[in-house]
Amino acid sequence: MLVDSHCHLDFDVLRDDLDGVLARADKAGVGTLVTICTKVTEFERVLAIAEAYDHVWCTVGIHPHNAESEPTTSTEELMHLAEHPKVVGIGETGLDYYYDYSPRDVQQRAFVKHIRAARETGLPLIVHSRDADDDMAAILSSEMEKGAYPGVMHCFSSSPALAKAATDIGMYISLSGILTFKKADDLRDIAKDVSLTRLLVETDAPYLAPVPHRGQTNEPSFVQHTAATLAEIKDVTPQQIQTATTTNFFELFKKAERPT
């Protein structure tokens, strides 16, 4: 079994054919999916999808792009929403200095609130990081010193230094279709160095479709291609990647139930 640890099933391009999307995922061996919240104002829509399918779980959080436009949300409010049985993580949250759609100080304050919610609930923090390596490493480390929290660097495409900083404090690294891109040699080198016990796979669908589907709308079934590339990088069998990444997922997302 494979797990798509990060997708956006509530986005129209996937939601409009949700039964088809999930049927194709099932055919590809994807037995568990996490649909990710990016706006707390749209949490109910995300949650409704998770409630409708036994093998789909969800998160609650505010993407850094939306940190300014979304209502100010406290740690306590995030924790309250996370009490629902289908909510298995906090986020996605983090820092994005590439687009700077929200002011950096606003992003940072929102990020810390999410970290505190992850610490208090024990649910994993789903971290988005782009062009913010120094601040990201500093915040992750300083907050970890205040009390441990679980987490994953989603769709990792940052530096080896950030990968090491994250794994040194016990976080996981999740790899997307970027791993298959022709010019992603640096990322493949990072994936080779990170312990297999710290890796997850994801699609970030509908974005970043892997080769051989690059340029198409991404969907959860395509996670098989990222997993196959990871097997080549690690010089192990696809079955070993499936076993390892699925085991890692359920070690991290403890609230999610393994399908029987």
C-alpha cells in the first residue's frame, strides 16, 4: 500500500471528479490519503470530504499565503477544530518568502500558533517552506526547545542544511513529484542522504504532477511514480519503499487508522 500524505481534494479540479480520482488512486494501490486544509474558512469543506470516505483524512490550518487574508486564528481555535476524529494533522502552515503573499511577520506569528497547536495536541505539523530556510530552521529549533512536537516538511525542495536541521529535531521529509523532474538532481541527492525511516511520499495534487504526467493535473494515483523514483535513488525495491513510507506515515500520523 502507498499513502498520499498530502493532497488537496477540495480543490475544484479534483473535487469535480472525486469518485473517479479516488477510484484511480485505489487501482494504483494508494490506500490512505490526507486532504490538506489551507484556509480555516474552508475547513468544513475539507472535513466533509474526509467524513465521506473511510480512507481519507484531513488537517486544519492556514497556508502562509493566506496568513493575512484569513481571520486571525488562535492556537486554541486550531486545537478545538482538531478534536474531530477525522483531523489528523495541523497545517499546512509555514513560511513562503518566494511569493510573500502575506507579510513575513504575519506568516511567522501564524506559524508559531500552529506549532503550539501541534505540541499541545500531539498531532503532526505539516510545514510549507520556500525561500525561507534560515528563518524556518531557527523557528523550528527554538520552538522545539520549548517542548517537542511532531512534524513533516511537506513537498521538500529546500537545501540540504534545512533537511538536516529538520531531521535532527525528529521531523520527517515528504517528497513530491518534483523528485522526478529532470533538473531536480539536488533534491535527489538530499533524498539519497535522508534515512529511509524519515521519508514520506505525496502528490500535493493538483500541483506538481510527476514524470511521466508532468504538465497534467496531478492526482493521488500519481504518487506511485514518485515512490518508484525514490526506490531507484535508494537502490531498494518499490515494495520496500511502499512498506517504509507507509510505516513512517502511520508512525507520524498516529490518529489515522490503517485500512483493514
